[in-house]
Amino acid sequence: MHGLRVIYDFHLTARPQRPGRRADPKETTMSKFVTRFVKDESGATAIEYGLIVALIAVVIITAVTTLGTKLNTAFTTINSKLP
């Protein structure tokens, strides 16, 4: 490794670098992680689907509760009119 110096990136792994050459910030592991994180939309899509499912669940619960109350009232009325 004569003429090379060793630098450490974010994960503390050694990699050789030529003398006088500065490390490009785009080559660092952290900047690659941030770039991948910003470009990755799979997490956002999963959250959107989760919110849609939650909204549908709320609508179903509300509808069933309202229908149940109306059915209870109807059966109570029918029961009171029977001999």
C-alpha cells in the first residue's frame, strides 16, 4: 500500500485512497443512504395503504353501529306490538 492512505467511511470499513485526492461526498455511505431513503417511496406507499384501510374500517364500524341501533329500535317496536 505504498503511496496509498486509508480512510474510514461511516461503517468504519477501510478503503484505500490515492494521496492528494479528496473523498467525494457522494461516495460516502451516509450520503448514499440518505439518497436512497429520499428516493424510496415504498414506505410512503405502505403508509398510504394503511391509512386507506383504517378509513374503510372506520366507515364500516360506523355503518354497522348505525344499522345495529336502527335494527334494535325496529325489533323493540315490533316486540311491543305483539300480544
